[in-house]
Amino acid sequence: MKRSLARYLSPPAHDAWHSCQNGEKPNWTEIECDYVVVGAGSSGCVVANRLSTRQDPPYSVLLLEAGGSPEHRSGVKDFLSSRSLQLSDLDWQLKTEKEQGLDGRRIAWPRGRGLGGSSLLNYMIYMRGSPALYDSWAELTGDPRWSYSQVLEFFKRSEKNLTFGGSQHGTSGELIVDNCPIVSCEQEFFGTAAEQVGLKNNSRFDFNDGTQSRVGTAGLYQHTVKDGRRWSAFDAFLRPAMTRENLQVITHATVTKVCVDQERAVAVEFLSDDGTWQRVLARKEIVLCAGALDSPRLLKLSGVGPGDELRKHGIDVAVDLPAVGSNLSDHPVVQMVYPARSANANGDLPCGGLFLASPEAQLGRDLQFHPYSFQAKQRSFFCFGVTLVQPRSVGSLELVDSKAFSPARIRANYLSEQADILALRYGVEFVHKLASTKSMAKLIGRESPLHFDGGTSEQSIRTSAGTLFHPSGSCKMGSGRDSVVDSEMRVQHVTGLRVCDASIFPSPVDGNTNASCILVAERLSHLLLEL
């Protein structure tokens, strides 16, 4: 049985919650501000920073975060600590339901909890996605402002690239982007192996150069690092802004509801760490940046979502919006693990890789490869992570009840579309070619991966697949009934409420998602500051 999210509450907050559940009415303390931002992840940190720059007149901005500050956690900065931070108190420790497409396994979905959100525990890879992706977003939303040529300025606005410049990169933003601080011998073996199967190898290749040339070239990924250490959204955007008088940040603030009155969002209710119930009135707007799992969950708890589902749980329907919680997508990855002859283990961290296009690709490439080494039980291993970045399978997120501290029911619906199996099979076949090269023979102890049948069977793929931690799409941006927000991130039929995080992606980003979460926040901030 799933544990309640209330396990994260302080004793006073826990007592207040139980009193409320036992019928005692909360004694509300009311405050007021211009903008309320819910969630201090990668998107929320940017929105809070940008809105609080307004000084003539200033906007009063309140940022609410359920977790705390990461500054007392020295391990957060360690470049090799991503895996160890999962299942810590910085992780909401969520899991999917039993996934039929993965042999009934439940898959852990680490999600960040604290100032910086998932940028506190991600693998720091800075990957924008292809120009074709954003051009497709412009088509899907009917808004040309989402085309690559127009979103490029927002990527550049936040970026401080220490290696690349020119027309495609920013060099004066807050988000420091640099080359991988670790170049392991495993990556060199991988690059040479790519050459030996007819691809390109370039350690200085720019995966974000604004072209399609990244397909078929092995290289090093860039990361959000400063001096070889993690540079989170908190470091880049929020901490420098917290000295502003018009920005208030409240940590350990658990949002329970957005108050919607006659199709207008008017307030946010939350439980404070000291056990007080607070209601913050928004003079202008409320922005949900709670992520692909919590933004749709909060909408539903607030009465905005599929009417039948809400009524089933006794929630009054403020706006019947069927698409809330649907269209949930994630990047499945097949881990092909080999015993290593020797390994300079890089902490389970992929420092480089390449992209390929399978015959199933819709935008020109759909497979990303993450080679990395690790150690377990005093043994060294090498792994190829075969990742499908254009999955067609979609899942859903549903409430289990009306309680604010109940985790949602996550159904990723992995590999329910046969096209996803075919694409991953193409990637697995490619790894078998790599494993048989002279270069990889110097690294791996056998040509067949462990716990894999050595072929490309569908069963092996289903048994070995998991997540690359990139949920998105559950509050899809668009214009029809299958969408939740419009192209300006306004929740349909609700005035004064927007969603800004990975949940609004109209289709999966064909690469790592953190840069795109920052992009949508830059885009929304620009819109709001123009009002």
C-alpha cells in the first residue's frame, strides 16, 4: 500500500492535518500578494526570479515549496551523487502502479522535493531537444511563438555557456552550462566503437547546435555544473533573488488546494510547517509549477479535472476538464549491462552518448544512448542505456481519494504501443553491434549483456526496461478537448490560473527535459511581464 505524503510533515503540521481529518475546521490565516507560484522546481525558480525583477511598480511574489532548502546537504553538490540522492528526503519516493508492459513491475519515479526540485537530484545533462520538436509544438498549439526560431531567445536568456557561443548559445545568463567535468576511459571506448560501426566521434560536438547533425555523432554531453559541481535551478535562479523585498519564499509549505470561485482562481491554501493553515489571495494570478505529477493532482483536488473522476471522490466540480492527468508520457530506457574488464566508475552518471533514428522515428531521431560505468558488490560493470525519447505510449495520473496527502495513482502505460517496442529493438540491435567492436572488447568481458537473452526479443526488452525520469504531458498544452492549457499556459475555462512545468509539454522532449522546463518558465515570465 502506498505511504501517505504526510510522512514528510513536521509534528505540528501532522497534528493539524489529523485534526482537520477528524472534523475540526482549520483556523485560516490570510495573506495577499500579486502572484503565487506553487513549486520551486526548475520552472518555479525561474518564474519567481523573473516576476520579482519587476520594480516599476514591483510585483509581490510568493513562492511556496513543500520541501526545504538544500544548502545544508553537501551531497547535493557532488557531481557523482545523483543516484544516492534518490530515496532520500529530497525525493518524494513515488512509484507507478504495476506496469503491464513491463512484466507487472512497479517503477520508481524519483521527483525532487526542496528548493530546486528535481534539479537537486537529476543527472545535470543540458539537452534542449531538436528544432523539429519545437516546430512541431508550434503546429500542435497553433502558435508560431513555440517554433524553434522563436524559443531560441529564451534558451539563450537563461544560459551561461562556458564552452560554446555564437548564434545558438547564451553566455550571460544565470544557468551555467559547461562540459562534463569527468571524461572517463569508458566514454573514449564508446566513441571509438561508434566510429568502428560507421558513425562519427567528436568529443567537442555541440548537441545543442540548432541542427539535426547530432544524429549519429558520439560526443560528450554538456551539464549544468559550476567548477565541476552541480548548479541547480536553486543555485542559478532562486538563491540570488531571495534578497529581493518583493519575493517571499516559504518552505515546508504543503499546498492542499487552489480555490476556484466562478471559474476564477482566487487563492491557494496550504499547511505551514508550524501547523498553521494559511490562505494566500492572489491579486493577479496563480502559477502551478509543481511538476508533471503534482500539477494535475492539485488541479483535480481543486475541482478542475474530469468531472466523473472528481465526483467519484466527493470533490465539487469547479470546471469539468477531461484532459487533466491524461497524456502522461515518460522516456523508457533499456539497460544493457556488461561485466567490465576494468572500470573507472563514474557513479552511474552518463557523461556522453549519441542519438539515432529508428525506422519508427517521427521527427528524425528517437533514440538516445547513455553509456556509463558503475560498481556494485566490489565488481565493475559497463552499461548502455538505450532510451526512447519519442515514445508513443501514454499513461495517466488519477486520484485515489480526495485527501491532499494521498499520492496519485500513476499509470505510465509503458510499451503499450508496438511502435515503441520496434524502436527499442532497433536500439538494442545497435548496442549488439557496438559490443562486438574491437574497442568495446577492451572494456567488456563478454558480448552478451547480463540478464538479457542476447537477442532482441520483445520479452527481454520488457523485462529490462525502466525509466529515465522524464515524466511530462499530463497538463498538455493545446487548443482542443485533449488539452489542459492554451499556448500561453492558461488553464482552460479558469481565469487567473496557469501551469508552467513539464506537464504542459504537448509531446515528449526528444532529449533530457530540464532545459525545456526552464524554457517554458522563461516563456511564461516574458508573457506575464508584458501584461
